[in-house]
Amino acid sequence: MNASYFVTARAGKMYEMQMQTLSHNMANVNTSGYREDRVSFSSVLRETAGSNGELTEVPYNVEQQVNLREGLVQPTGGELDVALRGNAYFRLQLPEGGEAYSRAGHFHIDGQGTLLNMNELPVLDDNGAPITIKTGNVVIDEQGKINVDGKPLTSLGIVAIKDAGQVERIAGSMVKTDAANTTTGEEKFSVLQGSLESSNVNAVEVMTSLISLTRSYQQMLKTMEQYSEQIKSLSDKVGTVGGA
């Protein structure tokens, strides 16, 4: 296969993946605590040992990472709205077991008094147990300690993430990583009651990137069409010579 054609075709698939990632980020620009996705690629072309000298591709690597940069904090006044500053994430209990982590602190209490996040997952305390809050005035201090009607109840479960490269998105603003990649008490953080952290997606940057990628993708399609026309033209000429 023509090397230029091969590379251009691969580039087209990479453009599509990048545009999907950017579109997903743009769709979550207003999602509280959302962390943008970033995607990168690496691949290698090599010549086979075959007599025809055909080019093949060593499978390219797709590296998709979650950008853990902090978003802006917006005051809401909500008693159960909580924002975090610093390397800190709320601990959430997954239905199948294990934990998820999130910066989205828009919480509510269900009929049984369990503190839940936006996805209806229990919010865990610093011992890994679901937090239960009965009726009363809730106050959460800067260290995440919860007081109800002036009496200590428990503390929000908050962890720091060691290596951002080991973080995977679950859904929305929730991510996961091995417990060994988290730590408690070693990072400085603060808890802000009555506020929410916004998405860390920069809408202007994403729109600019989308426009640039779209133009490049369109140019790549034109190049593919030109290659196809050249191949067809050469094939027709070979057929004509062969039939002469």
C-alpha cells in the first residue's frame, strides 16, 4: 500500500477520536467537578520482510488521560454543596463494591438519611462508611468535619491522588484509580461549604481546537480523494497498456 495513503488514513481515525474527545469535553463544560479528557497517539511504520515491500503499521497507542487541573469555585449557598481546593477528592461507594472519586460536591440526603452524590452514590466518611445525616443544621468546616446542630458527627472521606496518569474516568465527574494510588493526610486541602467547583474545561480553547481539527480533517479527506483518484488513474493506465 502507498505509504502516504496509509499514513493519511490513520491520521483520519486519529482526528475522529480527538474530535470525539473535544466534543465530550464541550458537552460537560457546565458539569460540576468535571475533569476534561485528553488524548494522544503514537505509532510506528515499518517495512515488512515480504518481497513486495508493503508497509504495515505497528499498532498505535492511544493514551487517554484525565486532566486533574482545578476548576473555578462558584458560591451557591447550598448547605450540602461542597467544593474542594488542593489535591483532594470525595470518596464514593460504587454499587459493585470499591470506590470512585469525584470533585463534584452537589450532595443531597435520601429518605433514609444517607448522604448521596448526583449519581445517587453514597458519600463515604474518613473510615470508608456511608455518611448518614438526620434532620438538623449541617455545618462542614474547612477540614471536612461535619457537625449537626452543633454536635460532631463524622468527617468527609477525602483522598489525594498520587499519579494522575493512573486515573480513569467512570462516568461524568467520577474517576477511579487503584487504592494504592491514593493517600490521606499527606496533602494540604480545604473544604468550602456552600460552594461548587465548576468544570475545568476551557470552552474557548475547546472551540478553537475543534475548529482547527475540523479544518485539518476536511483537508485530509480531500487528500484521500486525490490519492484515490491517482490510484484509479494508474490502474486504468495499467489496464490499457496490458490490453494493448
